[in-house]
Amino acid sequence: MDIVYTQPLKELLQVSTYFKEQLIVLVENEKDEKVAKTNDLIPCYLIKDSTPEADISKLNSKKKAVVGGSVKANELAVRLKADYLLQPSSTKQFFDLGLALKLSANNTTVVLCFEELLKANSFERHQVWKNYLELVRYCKQKKVKFIVASATKDPLLLRPPKVREALAVLLGLPNDLAKEYLQEVVKEK
């Protein structure tokens, strides 16, 4: 499974069939959700700190992904029982054992967005990498699923599963778990 942002659909379908992988598309409205469903993609609503409560309450039965990166955003993922927590940490560490325990209870998957790592300069990349080494250790201790996703807006920047699996292993996830989490079949809600 890979997670990507809404993008040119024709190119996305061509590239995704090449990798033979299930794609979860981050959508922000019902129109994008319908387009994703008609093309056998799994829609997942993207929620940010700034998303109004009224909009969030409409998504109870839908898949949800929360963009983390702050204490407030990470706690929002716990409160909403989000399916995915994207980028819970960046150059600053906002992830601890307490959060990992809460995410484990909610069956939330923690996601490193590979494109965000690529965008960072070398110093920031070092800080992000250091924080994710610790984050993966916490995820292993509390049995929280962790994956590396392409999370790109450009279909040509999709990364094959082997590359993302290798990154997860480099961060400290055991080989078998890295492979299992990426090959997990996601069902629509």
C-alpha cells in the first residue's frame, strides 16, 4: 500500500499499475472521493489543524489521515482515531511513548512521507532522520504500525515498495514487519 496526494489521475493509474500496489489517495472533498472510488483507489480524507470541526464531524465513517508535526496535530489524530498519522515528527521531535501507546490503542498507522524528507536540506534531513530513528523504536515497543509512503503530488515521484521497505528497515523496523505493513490490504470503511 502507498499513500499519495490527489494528482493527475491518468498518470497516477499508469504508474501505480506498474508497481502493482494498492493506492490510498488523500482527498479533501467529496468530488475527489468519488473520482478515487470509480478508479479503484481508496480515498482517505486529509485533516489538518486548520480543518473546521463541522467538516471533521461529517467524516465519522470515512478513512482519515491527520497531518502531524506538532503536539496539537498529533493529539488530534488520537482524538479522531485517525487511520493514518502523517509526518508526526519533523526537525523537532513531537512523538513519545505516551503518544505511541494511544496510537496503538486506536490502531493508527504512523507514516513517514518520503517526499517531505526529500524536500529538506541536508541539515534538516539529518534532524528528521534522527527523530524518526527514535520514533520507529517507540513504534516497535508499543506495536504501532509504521510505513514509509511516497506521499507525493507528482506520479513520477512514486517510490517502489522495495525502496520504501528498505527505508523502514534502515530506520530500525524489522524486515518482516516492514514488508508486512506495506503489503497489508486496506479495506474501505
